[in-house]
Amino acid sequence: MKTMRRLPIVIALAFGLAPVAFAQQANTLQPPRVAPISPATPPSLPVGVDTSRDNASLNQLNRQLDVSSRRVQADTLRNQVDRQDRLMDADRARTDARRAAASPEESARLRQEFEARVANHEAWRAGKEQQVQRLEVEGIPPPPPPNEVKAPAIQPGR
């Protein structure tokens, strides 16, 4: 009989403590707060080490990457122009076929619409060609002057 009276209390405690237990488990899944780590300082180089060649090769690599990037951008623009030119050729053939089967008034209207599309395409094409020219000509800095070879510093004997 005593166990029957205690059963509701046991159930209430079990359900009452369950959310607290789950909440505590959820908190353990979060990483502990850590103070931010300051960036490590690069190790100092020995006295007399010449890093100019490393910097020059890095500058050369950056220039090559820039030139490659510009070449890819220009090729992409040229491919876009070629694709649009092919689409305009297909549109021309389709319009000519429709004009041949249409009445003279309809044919004149189709011709005017096509000429408007051609004018739009030519303006777009001119803009893309200017972008290609800009990528190929402008903005490429001249190569840096060649560095003189520096002799390593002479360390006195100890």
C-alpha cells in the first residue's frame, strides 16, 4: 500500500527531473570558452639572411597569377560573345524562315524586330570587347626592376 502512495511521487520526480538532466547534458556539448589566441610571431631570421630573392620570386608568382586570371577572364568573355553570336545566327535563320511564310506587312514587322535585336546585340558585343581589351592591356603593372645580387654578410669568427 505504501508503494502505491509513493508511485505518483516517484513518477512526478522522474518527470520533473528529466528536463533538468537533459538541460545539463545539452550544456556539456558546447565547447568550453577559451581566450582568443594571439597570432604567433614569425621566427626571427639570423643576421645577414637575404630575403630579397624570396620576395622577388613571390612578386613574380603574384604577377603570373594576375596575368593568368586576366587571361581566363578574357577567354570567358570571348566565349560569351561567341555563344551570343551563334544564337543571333540561329535567330536570323528562324526570322528569315518566318518572314518567308508571312504576309508583307508581317514580314516588315518581323524584320524591324530582328534589326532591333541585332542593334542590342551589337551594343552588348561592343561592351564585352571593350572589357576584353581592358583586361589584356590595362592594369598590368610593369615588371619590377631586376635586383642586384647581394653578397651575404660576413660574420666575424668567434
